[in-house]
Amino acid sequence: MSDLYNHNVKTLYDAMDQSIKRMGIIQTNIANTGTVGFKSIHPDSVMFSDVMSDVFRDEEQGVLSKTNQKLDLALTKAGAYFIVEGADGKPERTRDGQFHLNKDGKIVDFQNRELVVLDQQIDKPAYAELAKGGDIKINQNGHIHVNGTFIGRIAIDYQAQPGERVFVMQGSLETSNVDLSSNVTKILQVKRHIDTVQNVLSMELGVDKALIETYGRNL
């Protein structure tokens, strides 16, 4: 069989593989439409690139939704992150502001990663009051007060421009920034592309089979 034929079949298989990967990315977006702070993922192109050379996240701000839960927190700027302590002790970044108290009275996320709090006043009884359910207020600067006593400041990773500030919103969560309708449209486009590639591939393989049956395998 000619090198041209082999090249054509390989190109079709590669195109199919890239489209399947794109389909997986779009399905991930759709599955995370309701995930707090989730950032939409985009391949470089849905249909027209032979090689998916770049995948990036859309860091645009999601809509803030009021919950009135005192440890639900949101940030007001895209590119800003809460800092939590990972399992290995290293700092990690997150946009998911669904925090709660663990048994030690520490503020942790759903993965039990502790929210990094600066200027902690651990020697003050306020932390003990927090563990017992004391009244907690967090202002826009991320300053934490329990029963009126300052106990620390939430650490935020944000490269602010001159004159720019990011605020912490207590009792709110940032929704996913996934555009559901756009992703549904994309998944239909990718499916049509996959169907087209499958049809062309079937034709190529059908020609191969017909030639072999007619002329034997010495082509």
C-alpha cells in the first residue's frame, strides 16, 4: 500500500484522537457547571486545528451568589486566589471559597486544606471561641474577627495593578464561569466533526479492502 494512503489514514486517526480529546474537555466543562469557582477550560480550537497544541483556562470572574453562610467566601477579582496549605505543607491556590471549621477550630476547605491566615492571634481566647462556634465576621479586607476580637487576616494571592484592590465577600460564593450553551454548541460541532472523520476513514478503509479483494495483497 502506498505511503500516501498510509499517511492519509494516520492523519484521519490523529484528527479523530484530537477531536475525542476536545470532546472530553468540553464534557469536563459541562460537568462542572455547578462547581464553585470552576474556571472553564478551552482547547485552542474545537475543529480546525490538526494538533491540539494548547489548552488554557478562562480566568474570568464568575457571578457571585449570596449564601449568607459565614464561612462561604468569594473574591471580587479575576486572578485572585485564596491560599490553603496542601497535604505536603506547601501553599496551594484555590477559588473555591466553601470553607468550614474542623474539629480543631481551623478554617479548612472541603479537601481539609487549612486556609492560610496571616497575623494570627493564637494566644488570644478568640480562637477557642471560634472552635465553640463564636460569632465570626470577615470584612472586605479579609480581616477575621470572632466575638469582636481580631484573630488574623486571610492570605490572598493577587498581583494587583496600581490603585487596584481585591475584596473578600463573606456569605457569598463564586459560581462557575462555564457558558453552558456555548459548550453544548461546541460539543455538537465536535460530534459532527468526529462523524465526518469516521465517514472518510471508513471510505479509505473500504477502498483498501476492495483493492485487496480484487487484486490480492501484493499492492
